[in-house]
Amino acid sequence: MIPFGEWLPDQPDFSNPGLIEATNVIPAAAGYRVFPQSVAYSNAASGNIRGVFAAKDNNGNAKLFAGDDTKLYEFNPATNNLDDISKAGGYSLTGGERWKFVQFGEYIIATGGTGEIPQKFQLGTDTVFSDVSGSPARADDCAVVRDFVFLANVDEGSGRIPYRVRWSGFNDISSWTSGIDQSDFQDVVDAGACQGVVGGEFAIILMERAIVRATYTGPPLIFQFDRIENQRGCKVKNSICNVGNNVFFLSDDGFYATDGQSVQPIGTEKVNKWFADDFNSAFKEKMSASVDPLNQIAMWSYTSNSSPSGDPDKIIIYNYVLGRWSLVEISMSYLAPFYSGGYTVDQLDAISATIDALSIQTDSQIFKGGEYFFGGAVGDTIHTFTGTGKYPATIVTGEAAISQGSHSIVTRLYPYFDVGSVDAQVGTRDKSTALVSFTSTQTMNDAGFIPFRASGRYHRAKLEFYDFKYIQGIDIEARKIGRR
């Protein structure tokens, strides 16, 4: 068997050691797995969703929050509605502003850009969001670092200070006076604007032209700021995602990862050049990124140059354990992981009139309260990747000269996959500068192979898999037919 290797669109088609195309699949150790379909999970919000966040209270009860340009919502599993829990008067997010949420104990903190006062919601107590009291700053981003809430790219009332980060008092979201309760701020100069901050035991601050780590030291400094990268930073603020201290982001020259100690390239000679050609940077504010730790993948939803509307139409996927990439061609305007709110049998009526008509598998974790799953939003509706259907997958192998210096004829392809069906074409050309010509589509017969008569000097295979779970590779039967 010839295994389906890495998707390497940056490499030449001829003698490509991996795949020219790997679409609508998730990279796996011995091939590729199915990418589940997106299905609607909520009813519509008033506007396009600009943030989704899941939280659990001290008793393990899950809550799902979302926000659009004018409202903040809580998902109601009894009705599938997004219930308005905004403060009085609502909000007014504009342009590319997004809601950024963090959980600090039993509080949910949300920032909505420099036009909105940071918001708080106490789990188990509050019924609506309200302003964070004492906050001197409005901010694009927020994070929890040890016992502090961080705000980044702020406006403290006299205009935006894009290079400033500010943190709350020790274990106190209402204490923001510098010098009191260890609250303070830091300006990260000569590095452009702060594109995002990732919390944890220490802060990883991604600037336009630098990556900075902030480590808690206690009084008098409180936090020590060290630059771990001065040569590059984050190009697109919404390209930042993380699992623990492993942070992934898009820089000027491609995709990178940092653990707060060093910065490593992850897309070089693999997908960087291809992505630069495919990404429509005029709509970079519509990019979103998140990590699905169950599948061990980082994902970026983006607008390609082929998008007819300017809305995101593709997701590029990186398996951070295997270091392998793939592509999904679907529209998802916002990516996010979250927890389900839980359903009773009676509440299933909110999703479907009958069990048979459910578009989500009945054993899915989506129906179990507090269970983790992955999704995001399409326009004004929360969606999840838990559908029963499967997107057709496209695999195009690297091109090879089967008989060195001679023409060959491919007569059979033997695909290896578990269930479903497959269609295939063989691409041929007689010289490396010619255009590829594909045969007509053929299907697999009862003997388990796909018959062809495809002659040429160079060959590649294009396969379309349907209703599969796992695809592994192919075998090729061919013979030499001489020089000409």
C-alpha cells in the first residue's frame, strides 16, 4: 500500500512525498479521518455572532454564552433560544470587534473592544451581565493569568493605547488602581499593537512585531516582561488559539507556535506559500481560530480568494501532535469549543419532532450536560461539528514517473478505506511543463479495484471518498509501454 502522506501543497506536484490535496479530512497517524458535518445547535441571535464561550460553575453545571454586536446571550437548552442577558441599554460593537470571554472563578468576564466597558456575570447568581466595577480600561482582549485578569490593547478614557496591558488586583476583578492590591499596567513599546494575550501560569502576549512572556514575580515588579521573539509577531489578531501553553498564530511569513519559551515554524515548506496565495487578507478581521483538543487539532476559519461574499469559506487544520495539515471547504464564521447544556428527553422536541428526524446522533456528547464538543457559529446561529452526515473528501496524490524515462499505463487502483464508496480519476501528462489531463471518473467494482487505461509519462491519482470514517492509501497496477 502507498500511504496517504502529509498534505504538502508548497512542494512541487512531481515527486511530492505527500499529497497535493487533502480536503474535508482530519490528519491522522496512518491516513485521514472524516470531518463531521456542521449542524445548527441554536436558534438565531439578533445579529451575527461575534463570540461563543462555555463555562462551568462550582457544581459542574454548564453554561453556554454568546454575543453579537448589540447583545450578550445565554443558550437555553429547553428552547434552543439564545436568551438575551445583556446589561440595560445593550452594546454597540463595530467593524471587526469580537467578544472575548474568560472565566475567573465563578465570574465570566467579557471584553467587546474599546467601545465597551468590560462585562461580568456571576454564575449561579446573576441573570444579566453588568459592568466590571472599577475598571479603568476598555479592551480588545482579556485573559486570566494566575490570580489576575489581564486586559490588552486598551482605552483608558483618553484614546486607544494599543501596546498596553493592564491587570486587576490580586484575586479581585473590581480592583484596578495601579499600585493597589498588585494591580498595574505595562507598556510593550516598539513592537506594534497587542494582537492578543493568552493566560495561564504566565501570560503570552502576542504583539505585531514581538512575542512577550509576562511572569509573576510578586511585589514590587508584580510581573516581569521578557521578549522571547523580536523578529516576528502576530499578523492577524484573530489567528491566535491555544491548548494550554501551546499557542498557535499567523505571522507575516506563515504559521508559528510558541510555548512561552521559544517560537517554532509549523507551516514552512508545507502550507505557508499555498495559504498566502489562497487567503484574502482584505477580510482578515473575519478570521477565527480555535483548538479542538479531542481531535488534537488547531483550526483557522478564513476567507479565501474564491469566496463570493467575503465571508469565511474554508478552514485550514493543523494536527499539532503529528505536525500534519489538511483543509475543509465549509463556511464557518466563528470557531469555538464549548460544553453542552444538557437535554432531557422532553427537551429533544426543541431539536426535532421525532427521533428519526434528528440530524445529530442520539449518542452524541452534545446531549449530555457538560460534555465537551466543538463548533462555532454560522452568521447568527451557533453550530456544532456533530452532524450525522459526512462531507465528501478529496485526495490527490503526488505525481510520479512510474517507469523512469518511459511511458506507462495505469490499469488499476486499489483504494484502502473502511466504509462508504469512492470515485477516482487518474491524471496524466507527457512532460513536466504540460497541463494535467484527468480521465473520466470511475467507480470501484465488486473485486475491490478501480479499472483504468491511463497512459502517460507522469501519473497522479484523484479520489473522492463518500460516507467513510478512515482512509489510508492506494495501490497502483501499471506497466511500462515504451518511449515515444
